[in-house]
Amino acid sequence: MSRSNEANDNLYFLAISKNKVTIYEYNAEFSKSIISDIEEEIKRSENINSQNDDTTQKGVINNINNHITPLKRSSNKFNNDYLINRGISIYREYEGVELATCTRDYKKIILVRKNDLNVAEIIDIKTNEHISYIKTKTQIKRIVTNNKETENSEQNDQNENKHNNVTKTDEIVYNESLVYEMALNSYSNSNWPFFKWTESESNCLCLINNQIYIYKDNNFNVVSDKLKLEHIEFFEVSPEQYITENGENNNGSPNKRKVFLATYERGTKGNSSVFKIFNLDNLSKHIYSKNFFNSDEIKLKWNKNGTSLLLQIHTQVDKEKQSYYGSSNLYFIDTVKLKDVNIMTNKGLIYDTIWSYNQNKFYVCKGEIPADIVLHDKNGNIIHSYGKHKFNTLKLNYNEKLLLTGGFGNLSGDISIWNTINKKEITKTKSSCAVICEFFNDDKHFLTATTHPRLRVDNNIKIYKYNGLIVSKIDFDELYNVIILPFNKIKSQPIDISINPNSDLQKYINKQLGIDSKKVGIYKAPGSTEKTSLNGLGIMARPPKPKSN
């Protein structure tokens, strides 16, 4: 088991598989030798195939002499088995796990074991020390921590009895102290977590029976404020804005914090659905509202300082019958100027949106497949288009110099990496059947995962370098989830901007993906010598012969 020094450039990730949670460590030094390893594998496979061809030839002669059908020639297939567990070691491993999650800083892991479903273990990942055991009366179903990890929120089968004490059993000290609990008759995934804290933890909000309750300074004995809205289904709290005395936004200043509360009320009996924004300091009247019909699902994405948000509205059934998957709308909302811009001006769906971490701009993947990949500025205006592609996923690396666009889920798994500075494509690669894709905190690697139950066979994790090469792979019988663990600080390294899809590097990528570098052009029927073309239906057609005079 690896116990590397904290100050290293190794990459860590957590894999939740059948009855087990494993934290893996990838030695990033292995990425530097990947091309030489590929070349060695090419030579090895060519050697094996050459020997097989000699054996096959002898078999052909013998079979001809014996009047037996000759053996088939072996295929020259590149073997990627050298990638399995390459550079990978187990950092931590926990058996018999039913539920697992991490704290927001990724320094602690919280586990619920199958043999004790009402106990949550809190473990320091680096030291592997048990910090605490939290015990409840009933089975724990979900766990979430707040921003500073001073409180834990848990969902149990039933929450009826308070018990504010600490018990000791078999030399294990159980923390049974409750800060607050409530009983729920029903819940929806859209309202998890039930408790939502502001960034500074000065306010905690929860929704009970069409009413949002607000508690200040984690004092759950006194309700400081509440907001009642009929048919409310969803609410979200914005990041905190820092406002100076003259009312200007001054991010990072401790003068004053402004927080917005966004709510969604579903329409009933012909009435429209309503989206509203409130100032948390004054809930008597909303500062923004938008009405719309035919909304089955909404998603909110705030920018980092709460000055803007993206409101995505999705309808399961497209009344115009243009799409089997329903219809989408996307609005850019400026919470300072209280103006909105309709981003979805054409037909199709919103597949993904992502805010810049460091700048006030955002990327959108929208439309009909092949979808448009578009970059918008802080006012919602288009500043660049990456063209149309068969993609539905957008990811930025930590320093935002790389944009990953991928076609996962029901698409073929194609991946492109773009340089966000010059807006040019760096490389193309692929991860078939992947459903998870995330960048590591070193800015130069990312992983993809094929998980259960989306795919019940061939579950795996693949690690890629930003140039498109696969540098390692782990196979699983059943893999449920993967979480990047960026708890070690890694200094960002410059990327090679000279890489492009036409560079020599692409031949190694193609070899890994099983793509023949010598691509055959348009299909020609055997014996055909004439030029062929595709007609409007995509059927091969010969050009018309000139009329004879």
C-alpha cells in the first residue's frame, strides 16, 4: 500500500465499487513514458503476429495436403493490456461499504458499513484515523456536509427521537448528539440536500410544506425568517456577493455580504410556473420573476460571485413534436441589472452548460446533434463558436486553459480537447460507453468511467493525458461512482500548444483506440473503377454518363 509524501504530483481518486471503496493513487511520472511503452507494445504485437503468420502458413500447407479447409490468418490487433493498473497503487481501501461520500474539502471520507447501517464513520484520508462515529436510531440513507464541515446532514428512514449524548461501546466512542432534526413524509431528489447553507454559514435554509425556514448562525431553536410560496418545489441559495458601502460589488471585501434566494413554483390548473429571485435580507418582495408554461424540470447554475445565473428549463414532451426527448430553454439572468437573455434561440436541447471559474463567461452545448458549442460573455453575448459536433458534455480544467468536449451516454464517446486561449483543437480521442468524465487537479490529466447499472459489463476507469493518450486503466466487475480527490496541491505546468490533431501524436492515439491510420476512403464495389459519390439519401451513386450525340 502506497504512503507517498504529501508534496508530490501524484493523482488521487476514489472508486465506489461492489461492497468496497478504494482510494487509488496514480504516479504521474508514468505519463512521461507512455509513447515508449506504446512503441514497445507495437513491436511485441508485430513479433507475435509474425510468428502466428509463420505458423498459419505451415498450417495452410499441411491442410492443403490433407484436403482440409485452411486456417484463417491471425489479425494484427494491438493489445492494450499493458495499460491495466499502469502506475496505479492502492492508497486506502475499505471493505463492506454500503454508502460513501467525501467532505467538501476532500480531506475526509464518510462511510456507512453494511453491518451497521445506522453508524457513519468519519475518517481522515491522509492519516487514516477515525475522527468520529455518528450513530442514529435508524438506517442512514444519505449524507451531506456543509461548506466548512462543522455540521453533518443525514437522511434516515425515520427521525423521531432526539438524543444528545455520547456513548461508548466496544471501545468505540459514538457521537449521538443532534443539532437539529425533522420528520418528512416525502421528499424529492431536487430538494436534496434538505439543509442548504450560505458560504459563510451565517444562514441555513430548509423547505418544509411550501415554506422556506431560515436559521441564523446555526441556531436551530429560533426561526429568524421564513418565506411561504404555494406549490414551491425547489429553491437554491446563491454564492455570496461582497458589497461596498456605496453599493458596488467588491468580491473579497468583508464590508457586506449579499445573498440571493432563487425559487421555483410549479404551475397548476392552467396557471404558469414561476421562477423568482429574492434578496435574502428582504423576503417581502421578489426582485425578479419569470413565468413560463410546460416546465417539467429546471436547473440553476450560478457564477462564482452570484452576479449572474443560468436558468435551464426542460419539458419532457415537445408539443411541436420536433424532438423525442422534449424541448429546452436557457436564460442568462443578470442579478445586478435584473435583465435576462434567451440563449436558446434555435430548436433542440440544452445538453450542458459550464461557468468559467475565474472569469465571468460561460460555455453552452445546445441544439440538435451535431450540437453547437458556444462561448458567451458576461452579458450573454456570443463571443466564439467552436462549431457543430456530436458532443453533449463540457469540462474545464482547473486553470481553464483546456476545454474538454465529449459525446457520452447515448453518443459514441468521442472527445476533443481545445486550447481556450487560441480556441484551437489540440487533440481527438475516445472513451466508448463512458458516463463520467472529470479533470484532475494537475490540469494535465482527466479520467473517464463506465459505470453500473448504465452498463452491466466492462466497467472501467481510464486515465488520459491532455494530449489524448490513455496512460492507465482499471477494470471492475461493478463500478458505481468515481470522485476526484484534489487534496494535494499541485503546481500547474504549462501545456504544449504545438499539439494538434494532425501531429505525429495522433498515430499513437489511433493505435490505442484500434483505428487504422491508413483510412480507406469512400467505399467502392469490388471491380469498380469509376468514381462514386453520395446522393442526398446517403446511398452510393455513380456519376451520370454523358449523353452520346
